[in-house]
Amino acid sequence: MIHVYLDDLRPCPQGFALAKDVKECLLLLEEFEVDILSLDHDLGWTTTQTGMDVVIWLVQQRKFPKTIYIHTSSPTACTAMYQMLYTAKTDGMNLYPHRIPDDLLMQIAQGKYTGEA
């Protein structure tokens, strides 16, 4: 199981696989079982794809990680992504409209994460 961090600018937290664009993120989601997925919305000036495209793919495929965080700095995008995921989420899936808490990042970085987000 892996953790995926979708962002074109922020540094990738230790213990996460970095996806800098939608294509990379979808490849990871298709190939691996993802435990924690953290999503940005805006992914640079050279692409029209956003984190919402990943959300739409997740909903259409009905393939959800155990936990999703939405770490975008855009409140409007965060609300839209959260609402779409919330209406489609499965039982047992955790969904948070904020960045990954520091204590959880520390557990993952230190290899002490037990799977409880």
C-alpha cells in the first residue's frame, strides 16, 4: 500500500509518492492500492487539468483510497472537491477538507504509521 501526494509546487512529505499532475496521479491510483491520497487543486499554468479531474475519476471508477485529504489553498475548489467525494464515498472511507495533520506526517515519516488516519 502506498500514500500519494498530488501537488506541482509543495514539497512531497516523506513516505509519500509524488504526483505532479493528474496523469501521474491516475497512473499511481490504477497501479497501486492507495492508503492515503492528498489532493491539490491547481496544478500549474501549463495544464487545464486539476485535482477535480482526479476526484471525478475516483467517483466514476468507484475506486477510493482509505483516506483522502484535500490540501488545496483554494477554499472554493476544496468545497467542490469535498462535496463531490462526500456524496460518493464508501463506508469506511475517511475524507478531510484540510491538509494532513503534522502528527500523522511524522508517524508516516518515522515508519510508525499503523493505518489509522
